[in-house]
Amino acid sequence: MRPLTDTCPKPLLEVRGKPLIGWHLQAPGAAGFEEAVINTAWLGEQIEARYGDAADGVRIRYSHEGTALETAGGILRALPLLDDCFCLMAGDVYMPGFSFSRAALERFREGRVLAHLFLVPNPEHNPRGDFGLGDDGLCLNQSEVRFTYSTCGMFRQSLFDGLPAGNPEGRKLALAPLLRQAMDRGLVTAQLYTGDWTDVGTPARLAALNA
């Protein structure tokens, strides 16, 4: 996203008059959630300065990576602040109509799977997709038809068993290998989301959204 992110963290880039992360923060309060944890890295102090300890009726706590630790590494850093089951959304996607629900999280909590992912139709920049979706709702590591992981999902802390909560050594860890291992054990479910979704990964995609 350079040069846009040379002086601004990606979650604060504006889409239609609101920071990307602002679209995310307006939904939890309306759905009945009381607290959010924001994981920060590059220029993260700007995010904390912008939102402080609350936004849209939701209390905010912060987990600071310092150097970017990749997705699983960042989650590990934040685990001590999270419940056993938690919702996750990346700060660089635009999903204005999406919201987690407390009822869905409670159903997830009562089950046995380690993660439930929201998949989307494949965008131009990821035509082959990431994961398959079985008729039984299982998320598939290997599948002829695959969809793209939206970066939104519900997770259980035990997905990260064997890894140090808090990530004190600052290990960089990707999330996909952990998910694929759990998929091979039948412990990841998924559903297809067909609402507006954009991975705001380039200045051109951001400009298209704002056009």
C-alpha cells in the first residue's frame, strides 16, 4: 500500500469517509458485544490515539506487536486478552454489511471445532481460492472448488495449543498452516459470505472503492 502507508497505518486509510477499521468497530456494539481487542504493528500508536479506550459503545484494549508477527503470531500475542472463543477480523478488509452475532459465537462455543471461517467468492487477485466447502459445512484443505478466506472467523484458543500465549519471543507465524492441520482433522467449519467484500491490498483497490 505504499506510499499511502508510509505515514498512515493501513487500518486508518479511509474508505468512503471512514477508516477501514471504523467500519469494523461500528458492528460489534450493535450486535451486543462489549469489548474489542485491536492488534497493532506498523504505526499502531496512531490507531490508539484515534480510538482511545472506546468506540461506538465498545471498550477497546490493545495488543502491540511492534514488528509485524504475521497473523498467527499476532493472535498469539493477543491471546492473554481474549476469551476462550473469540471473533477475528483483519483490519485491511472492507465488509460494510458484515457482523458477527453473539448467538453464532455461542453456538460455536458449544461445539467442538477449533475454527469457523467466512469464505467469499474468489476475487480477481486470488482466482484459485484458498479452501473448499463441504456439503456438511466442513472447511476443506483439498478441494476442486475453492473459495477465498475473507480473514473473518471464529476461533478457539486451543487451535494454538503448544504455542506460547503472549508470544514473548516475538515469533512470526502464519495462520494458514494451523488451519490446514485442523481441517485435516475435521475441526474447521465454514460458510460462504456473498455480501460486499474487498481486500484493500493495493492503492488501486482503495481508489476503486472510493471512486
